[in-house]
Amino acid sequence: MARRSLRRVPRISLHELKNTMNREHAVPIVFFQELVKDQTNLFIVGMMQRPGVSLFAVDLEYHHFNPDTSKNDLFQLGIITWEELQWCIIWVPIKYKELVWQVAEKTT
């Protein structure tokens, strides 16, 4: 089953990227501007080096959005580098908010 791309993040040229970057950070501001416009999804951001973050992501995907099912298409995960640290951004439909909280309590 093919994974969907980060469809909500606009494709921009290098010139546009340079003009939209926050000068203190390497993450394009438009990335976050586009994400926060989406009211249908729940976004979870975690620093990958923190205890429990990787476990949370793996538990959520493999136990609730299994890669062998069509439900996995609802689970999106992106990794970004900011301040020389890796951060994951996970998003799922907002209707799974309670499930996300349950997994977070169990894994972090």
C-alpha cells in the first residue's frame, strides 16, 4: 500500500523557501502556516530524543493505524530538524483525539 505524501505542505521553489524562512530557524514558516489551517486533523509534535516519543509514534501507528490496513492512510508522520534536533509531527483525524490521549498516557 502506497503512503500518501505530505499533501498539505505546498511545493515551493528554493527562492520562495529562502523568502519564507524564519531567520532563526531552518523550518519554513509556510509549513506550519499550512498545518494550522487544517481543522480536521489533530497534530502532535514531539522531540524524537525525548523518552516515550518514538514509542508513542510506533504504538499509535502499529496498534491503531496498522500499516497493513487502509486505516493507515489516516496516519501521517513527518520528521523535521529544528535547532539541530529532530522533531516528529504526527497527524490523524480529529475524531481520534481520545485514542491519541490514551496512547500518550500509556507510552509517555
